[in-house]
Amino acid sequence: MRGLLRICAAIDALNVGVNYFARWLVLAAILLSAGNALVRKIFNYSANSLLEGQWYLFSAVFLLCAGYTLLRGEHVRIDIVASHLSRRTQVMIDILGTLVFLLPFTIAAIWLSWPQVVSKVLSGEVSSSAGGLPLWPAWALIPVGFSLLGLQGLSEIVKRIAFLTGDGPDPSLAYGSHT
């Protein structure tokens, strides 16, 4: 179990690092949006590539930070029933939910998006908008983001199993998650 927990720590560190990188993407999106608005108002000029760049940056932040959100326990939960259960039962529900819902969904998203990514890269397809950006970077974010989310899901399963077996602390206490 100790080796698996070391792998979990590496996955956690990866998602924390991606989150730090994504913070700069948020700043870039804000600056691009503000710059685009200023140029449009002052010079009466707009370019589709600037608008699509904003969309790409927002997509990157959203997809790349999903794993970090899961790590922090800030994802959407339905705690109406679970909040009245024991911590051990809550952890078992987390494991079951991750195995039955999260991991199959991440695998399906990666499986279904990957051929599109390859197609967009090989064809060099660009947006149908005049002056639009290449499509492959936006499409590539899908399997990358869902891979990070799936890895974090595996990490959370291992940490919860370690908690149930007495080999690790309660993973929700690491970031003060509300359970």
C-alpha cells in the first residue's frame, strides 16, 4: 500500500502543478478578453482568432483543473443522504461512485475524443470562422483533461482504501474538504 500511496502523491502533485499552470491561463484569458474589448471599442476592430483564443483558454482551465477540483473535494456532491452516514460509509460511497461513474465516464471521454484529436492534427483543420484558430489544441484538451481527472480518481480510490484499511489518513482532511 505504501508504494501505491507514493504513486497517489505523484498524481496529486501533478494535478497541483497543472493547477498552478492553469492560474496563468486564467490571467491570459482575462488579458485577452480585456484587450479584445478595448481594441473592438477603440479601433472598431475584432478578430475571430481573439474570440476563439478566449474560448480555448477557458476550455483549458476548465478541463485541466477538473482533477485538481476532485483532489480538493470541491466537486459537485449530493450530501443530503451521505451527510447523515458514518465517515466509513461515506468513503465507501466515494469509492463506489468513482468506480461506477467517474472512471467509466473518463475512459469513454478519452476513447471517443482521441480519434477526433488525431483527425484534427493530421488534417490541420481550422475553425470555420474567418481567421479562426486550428482546432486540434482545443480537441487535445479533452483527452488530457479527462486523463488528469481519471488519474486523480484512481488516486482518490487508493487513498480511501488506505483509510478504510487503517494504512492512511482520511483523505478529506488533507484540504479541509466538507464531507
